Amino acid sequence: MSEQTVRVAVTPPGVATVTMCRPDVHNAFDDALIAELTRALRSVDELATARVVVLAAEGRSFSAGADLNWMKRMAHYSEGENLRDALHLAELLRTLDRMRKPTIARVQGAAFGGGVGLVAACDMAVCAAGAQFSLSEVRLGLIPAVISPYVVQAIGARAARRYFLTAERFAADEACRLGLVNEVVEPAALDEAVERFVSHLLKGGPHAIAAAKDLVRSVADRPIETALIEDTAQRIASIRASAEGREGIAAFLDKRTPAWMDGTEQPE
């Protein structure tokens, strides 16, 4: 590939930063970026030395959504070719949403269209006070279809009705109020805020965090019936009996640091 569109760096004690590297086009998506970002996220999720994933971007913008040159090419695609491309983006978002490791979006600037989808698909997000957001697709005669499951889950149907239809820009404080981002800070404090989230995540058991992520997906919007009650009881029983669960309880009772915080490898 002629240009590096995604960069991955892993630093102690296990933070993998996946950075979009197309600042000249505001980190807009094209087929190459989608493919490379999907591969990078899958690779990091399998990396034993990585425990937390930060999704970041170079330049002034987090992501401007679809690349204009890519859109020009797609204008001549058949419906089948458009479906293929849409499924590639859908797979990227599903990969990000289903990662076992916790994910943090570091949003330093504008996030439009698909960029909002990336933020919504992360477990949590921190943004700079000057960041702007927009679901601008209808102004191009399109709809935010592929990103919609993640965005609606993040901001709710009522807010989605407004911002999907009006395509108006909204500021960082509104994004926080809606639940799209968790914290808004001054630009100079952005990395410090990300590190604060990372420090909390590193205190949790890696297997427990992965199980907690799956738990949220499994119980959200389900009625509290016998099947759900039995499922949650089975989940806690299994993790209590696991090596990590036993180590966590033992460390708490012994008033010591659990093995996953002092670098000792945990048995599966």
C-alpha cells in the first residue's frame, strides 16, 4: 500500500493505540482505510500484550466520514457493488463493537457521518471541547444506515430522529449530554483524560472485562424473565470458578494486588 492509513503502537502496561493517518483528508473513510482499520483492530484484539485499545486520529479532525473521491467512485457503482462496500463498513463497525478488549475513542476534532459511528461503537469516548459532530447524510440524499445501530444505541431513538433528519452540527457538550461521549475536556487535557480511563480499566481482570462487555450486550433491552435470570446466574457462577475470579477474590481478601496488575500471567 502506498500510504500508511493506520498506525498501531503498543506501550506498557498494555495500551494499544490505533491511529487513523489521513490528516490531509480529515481521516475520511475509503475502502483502503476501512480494510486496514478492520485488520488492525482484529490483530490488536488477539494481541496478548494489549489490554486496552485507544482509537485515535492524526490532524485536526477525528474523521470526516466518507472520502469524496471514494463517493465519486461509488456514484457509478451498481446496487450490488454498493452493497459490498456497505458490508465492509458494517464489518468494521461490528469488529470495533465486538472487541473483547475495552475501547476508548480519543476525539480531538470533528466527527461526521461514519466518524460518529466509530465513536458510538467504542465502549467509551473522550472529546476535546471544540469537537463538532454531525450525521450529515441526508444533505447528500443518503441515510446513516450502517452506523445507525450503534448511534441509536448510544444517543437513543428520540435524539436520532432529530439529528438523522436535520443533519445539524452539534457541539461536544451536546454529544456528552446525549451519551455519545463520556467526558469533554480542554484539548490540552485530552491525553490525560484518556489515561485516566485507561488506569481504571487496567485495574480490572482482563477476562472479567471481556465478560462484562458481553454481559451488557446480552442483557440490554431484554425483559427480566426466567431465561435472563438463569443466564446471569450462570455467568457469575462461571466467572467465580475461573482462575481469574479466584485470584481476584483471593487478592481482595489478602489485601494484595491481583496478578493481572503486577504483570503475572493469568491461567485461562
